[in-house]
Amino acid sequence: MKRLFYLVDSIDSVESISEDLHEQGITDWRFHIFSKDEAGLYTHRLHSASVLDKTDLPRFVERGMIIGALFTLFFVIPMAIWGGLGWPPAAYVAMGVFAVLAGGWLGGFGGIGTENYRIRKYHSDIEAGRHLVMVDVPKADVAQMKELMALNHPEAKLQGEGSSFNNPFAAADGKVHVVH
């Protein structure tokens, strides 16, 4: 799935886009609107972006779970094999599961207070009163969706496209950097 990002100035235009997307078979779960005007979105019955779309919660939970899994791999498993503590195998399994879940839980604390890395670059536009429309489209339909939006809604400016899936390894700029 690809996610297309459009910035729109008017909430009435966002409502028109929503109606067109519904006519094309795009459900509310495949497009999200991020706006400073939450009351306007509610009044116009528009699908507001969820906490999972607005914050980095999913990405940080994934990072925490990866760290917990690495802790299990490098500490719990060797302790189970060579530790000689005489604990039953179920205790080590429980420790490993706890490490993964605790890592995800602790990671969530960092993510809930951090703006989503994919929408961070639109922060000033959203604060200025513009509306960010995010549409998730199958890769095969991206060109058709761009054409539909350009034809029916020229006021909606395509700002970019990316994946609709989180990348737990992405940096603040949304790219994965390899250190030399």
C-alpha cells in the first residue's frame, strides 16, 4: 500500500474529497485527515486521523519490542543454555516474553509524545490551518488515484507519497541511514 499526502486549505474541499473517495470505494479506514480543526472535522463528519496516525506510538512500540527481542536473544537464551541456575524452561520463556512486551510498553512512552515521522514535515502547514489528507491506495491504483485527485480536486496539492506501513528503523527524516 502507498500513502498519498495532500494538503488542502478548505474543510469544504476536504468534505468534497471525502465524498469522491467514498464513491470510488475508499473506506474511512483507508484515508485519514489530520487537521488542527478537530471540531470542524466532527461537524462535517470527516474521518479524523487516529492517535496511531498522529503519533509515533506504533513505531516506538516496534522499536521497543525489537530491543526486548535482542535482550532475550543475547541474555535470556544464553542464560538458559549456560546459566546453570536450574530453573525450568518455562521460566526462561516467560522472561523472554516479558522482555519483548516490556520493551514494547516502554517504547510506547516515547512514541505517544512524538509526532509521527511521516507527517512531521507538514506540521507548520497544519498549524497554519491547512488540512492534511492521507489516502492509502494499493500500488497498482496509485496513478489512477493521482489522476482522480488532479482532475476533480486541483486545489488539493500532492505533497508526497510513502508507505502506509511504519518503518521502525527510520530516522526523524523518515529515511534509514547506515552509519559508515
